[in-house]
Amino acid sequence: MTLDDLVHAMLRDEGAFQRALRNILDDELHISLNEFCRMSGISQSTMYKILEEQREPNLRTVRQIYKALRAQYLKDEMKFVAVIAAPMFMSGLPRTLDTVVSGSVDVKEYTVSNVEDAILAAVRAERDGALAIICAPIVAETIIKIARIPVYTVKPMDSVVQILDEIKDRY
């Protein structure tokens, strides 16, 4: 069962959401109700009432459930590092990285053309489950303030030195 199935179950008929949620917690993720409540921030009494069909979940609670389940599913998916940059920077980037701690990690490109798009891409990358973000210095300070994952700044010193050498020879 997927998260989309859970949402469709909620819309399909009364009690289907609860049955689908119980199936995901018990059969797929093997998570106790107590553990899920800690992860999601939902009280045990609220979850018990929802699962026993004594109460319909409100939209805020459904969002908390969805977010907690999504985080669990993402843990099992391939991990990645987000690179936020202009299109010309993306050519030649490796597609994967062999790390010491996480094993093989994908390198996912978020191509942008302005500062505003870079900030939005950072939010999207974090929501997508990125382990870290790599971005240009011009947006790094802003992204560091809004992201809850590590942000690494590209330091283009070699490129600047190379261009200065070219200018020196030309002018």
C-alpha cells in the first residue's frame, strides 16, 4: 500500500482511512502505535480514537500522519544530495557518490536561473528528502536560515583565478 492509497482510502468510504493506516503501520512498516505517535507528534489518545473509528481525523492531523509516514518511506528510498545551480554548472556532475556512512548516494540536480528559484528549490529538495544541499554563495546564507539539513557553499575560487589569468593575458 502506498501513501496515495491511504489518501484515496480516506476519500473512498468511511473507515477505509483507518483500515489503510493500520495496515501500513502494522504490516508494512512494523511500527507500534506508541512509536508512530512519537514520530508524528500526535497524541496516543487521538490516534487511538482515529484508529477505532471513534473520531474522524481533521486536516491538520491527516497532514501530520502523511508527513510522518512519508518520512518513514523516504528512509527506505535511495538517499541523495541536492545540487542547486544554473544549467551550465550541471554538466559533468557525477550521478552518484560513494560515501563512508550512507553508502551510495545519488546527486540530484535542481536547475535554477535566479535567486528566488534557488530558494524554492532548496525547500523542494528538503521536502524531497535530501541529505544535504550544495548551492552558490549568493543564496547559501538564506538557505541556511530556512533549511533543517546541512547546506554546503560552492567556493568558485579556482574558476575566478582561471578567469583572472585569462584576463591578465588578454588585456
